[in-house]
Amino acid sequence: YVVNVERNGKIIYTWKGNQRSTHIGLYDLQTKQNEHLYVFERDLQIISCSINNERTLLAVSFRQYTEEERVSRLLQSVPKYLTLLIEIHPINNVRVLKAVDSCVRVQFLYPVEGRNTSTESRLLLVSEDKYVEQFDVHVVAEEEHKVVIQNSGQLPRVRVADDLIWAQWDMMEQRLFYIVPKEPRSTLKCVQFYPDENFNSTLESHLDISVDDTHVKLVNFGYDCCQDQDIASKSLNLQVFTSKAGGLCVCCSLASDIPDEITYSIHFLHKGYNKTFTVSLERTESHQLKEVAFMNLDNYVAAYLPGQFLHLLNIQHPDLLCHSLFLTGENARIDRLQNCYIRSPLMSTVLDCHQGNMYAVSISGSALLQLLQNSKQDSERLAALHCALLYFEHTDNLEMQIIWWIFENLSTCHSFDPIQEFIIASLYCRMCPETHDLHKLLPYTSLLDWIGIIPGVTCTTDIISIPMLEFQNSKGFWERFNSNLESVKYAEPHLHYHNNVLRREWQNLSEEVNMHALKQEERRTTAYLRNIFENAKKVLSHLDSWNSEERLAPLFQEEDYQQQLLMGLMVSQLKDHLMRHLQYVGKKKIDQIVLDYVANLLSLVHRIMKEVWRRYQLHSCIFCFDERGSTGEFAVFHIMSRILEAANSMCMPLPPGFHTLHLGLGVRCLPLHTLLHYIDNGVLHLTETCVWKVLKDLDNTEKNEKLKFSIVMRLPEALGQKVHQFWNHPINANLIAQKYVKLLLEKLGSRKCGRPVPERLSVPVEFLPLNYLTNVLAEIENEGVDPYEKQDHVNVRFVEETALRHTMALLGIKYS
């Protein structure tokens, strides 16, 4: 049986010999080697055992006799329990530390890894009499590497905690959590042990948990199956888990008066609230159901009831229930773990205390993807998607399978957009490992709330008091935990970057950029705009530097000032956001983070497009407009429309060329009325590259002329001016002339016209309305009003010629 797990991962276990002897061994997880430590020449029930870091001292606690054995042998004066300190390098002296009627657990403290051999060991003794004390054991090395205890008398000791009713040892971080019953609420405390032989009380948190102070429950101080199961039925089922990001969770199963219900509570101390879950059981053979087992998987806490359910709770973002995965039936079965009596001594490990076996536990990537593909519930899909991205490294195969799932489920997810969630969650998981506090500043979901339900589960959320920390300038976990508490106290809902300001600023600057273009002052923009576009150039050059793979989809092949404007704005605003909260990181590091974030965003969109291209086997023919699009192209057009919808909702930049590619597919795949409807409603964006291609490549059949005219009439003003300059077509001449006349007449205003100037007319025209119009326009021109100063070919003569040509064409008369 496994009886303890030490900080270095070495496992202490016992077995019975042939002669009713009891052996103690040590298993090293790294080297896969076993080492025999000690043997008792009698059959003992070992309760607790620990070995020091140098493997020279062994502490053992065991039961000598049961109460019945003492009575039958008239041994009432003999203590039931014995705690020994044994020299085992080499095997030598045995010293009795405790001989009492109450059970005692033992645990050596471990120094920092890599520390040189010490001549002092410290040992914790935890008694069922509700106290914890620390023994200091000094050893001396004698001849032939013989080590003996130096203290000839009683070992020095110090009291660590009193009046506790529950205690848990965290061997990896050398922390003692314990609960003290106080009125009106119990108090969770923590003592942190340091390598310099000191310890400090670091945490005090009030818990609204009903506790029974008649029995002491001890967690991770050795695993005695019979003893612990006897106590488990009478005391609190509670465990504390910590995460690398500064999360601290108190997991507790609560008594329920209803036989077919199980209730458990998770106190997210780093978030300032707790969630209580009540689960309706599918099968009610409740005589086998004793308590919920909790497991620590770092980013997740698992609540497990064999044969009933498995609940994976997201520690970092537990506010939305849909980010936690609740499984039932066959999906909730963990191989080999069919007992309720389970402990999690190390992260991602569980100990089946009933069987005495320890297992490594991990989430199966293939099973998670299968669940994502097969589930019909939005809550399961969203939780599985986030879990897959958070728990596993970003591999091409994982992303490919998720993207293909997105293609197949664009219309089946009703409460969230899978494209948005994939992009935001992927960015979050890629960026947050760079800096500890980024997880509080970057968005992790597109959902502001979630009102769905999980069948058979009810959840209530309660605000709890913020824990009090009793330390200064602490590093590591406690520093990150304190940072999380500060976020909760002051501004956590407002810390995550959002796009509200970005959207308004982008719309305002877009109008300003268009005005510059109309005035033909594209390069004479403000310093602010120049800086925005410079940011965009940095992003694109940064993207090119680490994304040199062949691009299947024709993106990043043109300039798109609207998207560059949005890129540059996102860089600027995200940089300001991070600088407000991460000043200690430094400007250079923040600049790098922001560039990586926006470049990764564009790369993810391109990654989706690459998988679309690969799946439907498309090629560059989408820019040939002489034939209709294929079924595959129409499917790609639909996916691109959904990407655009997701991007617009998040105010997210798209790779340059995206709108051109989208419009090209629309021209090939959509009937004219649908195409124009998409343009009018902003689904398709008219780009210079694609419009030029349409005007140049399509011949002048009646159908194509209608398409060209419809597109040209819808061009934005700045782009329309460019198109009119290079499109040599009568329709274009008519449009230019009409616009010229309109602008001149607007300049005329209420002024009266003088005498006409007929000498300007090259051909005498008897049509009086045209004569009058050209005379009016000529007089305005003579006054120096020319809206097209840099286009000398546009004047009154051009208007006259165009009008005559247009009239003759309508009458069917050849113009010479």
C-alpha cells in the first residue's frame, strides 16, 4: 500500500513479508527504482510514514493494538499508537517520539531542490488531539558514513498550530492548511515553511462551512485505509488545491437531505466567491455513494462521483458555467477509479486509498475532440473547445481538427459563435504564458454572460469575504495569489481588454482617412494617423518574419488601408491598456506582447482560411470571372461571410486581401441581385483590386454591363474617383459628366448667369436645353470654379460630347 508521497515525488509504500513482517520501501518516479528502507519483524498497521531528504532518517507512526486486543491481553496501560524516529543510514538507533492513545501523523519538511546535504532535519507531528508541532533533529556523521542523531535528550520542538479540526499538507509547496472552529464561522489558515528553517502564518479566510469538531480529518499525512474510512463517515470531506497562476480553491462535499442528490461546493478564494452545485443522480443506489472525490489538474478542479458524473471546473475563469465541463454516463468514467475514496496528493495524480494504488491522471485529447464532435449541447461544446485549447499545446493537428469541427457546426451552435471563441481562446492560451498577469487583462471569451442550463445540475453563486494575507513582499504563489485578490477588490470586470472604444475610434478615423483620400492628400495625414499606420506595418512585417510558410489562400498580397487602420488602432489601444496595468514589465516587452497578439490574430484567421482552402481544394481561379463558381467555392464564400461577421462583432482586423478574396468569390457564386444585396448591407466590401479586375476582365455583354454599372454606382466616393480615371467606357464617361455638372451647379448656388459664351462650343447644337446648360457651365468655369483641377480632360466640352454621344446611342444614330 502507498502510505505517503514526498516532495521529490518519491513514494513510500509497505508490504507484508512471509513471516508476518512489515516492510517499508521507497519508489523513485524518475528513475523507476525501488529501495528497501526498513523492516519490522511483526505484522503492523502503519498509519503514517515519512523519510527525510537525505534518506538517513525514517519517521513511522503505527497502531500497536486495537482496543479489543488491549482488553483481551490486559494491556490497558500500553499506548495504542507508537511514533518512532529511526536511523537508517545505516540502520541503527530507534527513538520513540510519541506513545499515546491518539493517532499521530508524521511528515518531514523538505528544503529547496538542489540544496546541499544538511545536518538538520525538521519533522512535523500532527496529532488527533488537534495540534501540530515541529521537531528539530540534528545528526552527525561518524566513521564510514554512519549518521546518528546528535541530541542525547529530548528533541527541540515548537508548536505550529492548535485547536485544529482539519489539516492538509501540501508537500510540493511545503504548506500546512488547517481549519480552526470559531464563532460564527470556521477559519481556514495556512502556515508556509521556508528553507531557512522558519515558518510564517500567511493566510486567514472565513468559511461558511458546517464542521464537526469531534473528529480531526487529516489529508496527505499518510494514507491509512481503515483509519481514514472510519473517520471519513464522521468528518468533513474537504481539500484545498492551488494552481500555478495563483488560484486557491477549497473543495467541499456537503450533506444533502434528499437521497438522490449530491451537493458540493467550490470556494474560489482568488475570485471572491463560491459556487455550490446540486446534482440529481441518474441511479440511486446510494448505499455505495459516500462522498465526492476531488482532483487537482492545475487549470481545472475535477469533482468525481464514480458511476454518476465527472465535473471539470475551470479555475482561472469559473464565472461562466459553460466553461466548465459536466459529463455523465460513459463519458464520466475514469478507468480504474471506481471507488469514492480518492485523494489527490500531487497535481495531476490521484491515490485510490481503498486499493493503495496511485495513478497519473490527464485529460485525453482524443476523447475531448470526440466529445466536441459528438455533443449536441452548447455548454458541452463550449467547455470542450476551451479545455482543448487550454489544456493541450497548440499543434497543427489539434487546430486542424477544431477548425474542421467549426466548418461543420457554424449553424448548430446557438448560444455562441465558434469562430469567435476559437480565435479569442487561442490567442489567450498562446499569449498568457508570457507574463503572469496577462490572464487578467486579455479577453478569454466573446460571451458577456451565459443563461443556458446544464441538465440535472443547479448552481448558486455566493460572494465570500476576501482572504487576509499576513506577509510582505512574498514571491511565487503568494505574490500571484495576492495579485488576483487585488484584481477582485478593485476592478476585475474592467481589466479585460474590450473593443468598445476601439470600434468608435476606428469609425471616426475611417471617415478622416476617406476625407484625406478625397482631397488627394493620402500622405499628408496627421502625425497620429501616421503612427497608426506605422503600427500596422510593424505587425505585418512581424508576421512575415515568423510565418514564412506558403500561403494557400491569396491573402497578404495587397494593401488594405481600412484593415491596416484597425490593426494600428488595436496595437495602440492594447498597448495603452497593458501599460496601465503592467508597468513593471517595461515598454519594450509590452510592445513585443502587443505585436505578437495582433500578428497571432491575423495568423489564426489565415490558419482558418488555409484549412478551408485545403478542404475544398481551391486555387487561384477565383479571380477569373468568365465562369461561375463551384460548390466548394460557394461553401468557402459562406465560411468567409461567417468569419467576417465574427470579426465585425469583435471589431477584429482581418488579413489584407480578405475583402478582395471574399468579393471575388461573391462575384463568381452569387446572382446579381443577391450580390448587390450583400454589398448594400455591408457583407461584401468593394475593394480597388477586385473592382479593377471585374471592370478589366469582363466583356461588355448586356449582363456584364449591368454588373459593372451596378458595382460602380455603389463605390465609395474616394474609390469611385480612382475607378473613373482608369475605366474607359461610355458608362463611366456619363457618370463623370453627371458628377461634373452636379458639382459645378452646386458651386453656382444662387448666383445669376451672364451672357452665354457660344464660341466655346466646337459643334453648333440646336438643342436649346443643352445649349443653355453648356453656356451656364462655361461661365462658371470662366469664374475659376473647377472641381477637377488635375483632370484637364473633364470640362464643359467633355460634358457636351458625352451628352451628345449618349443621346445618339439611345436613338440608335451613329455619331461622327
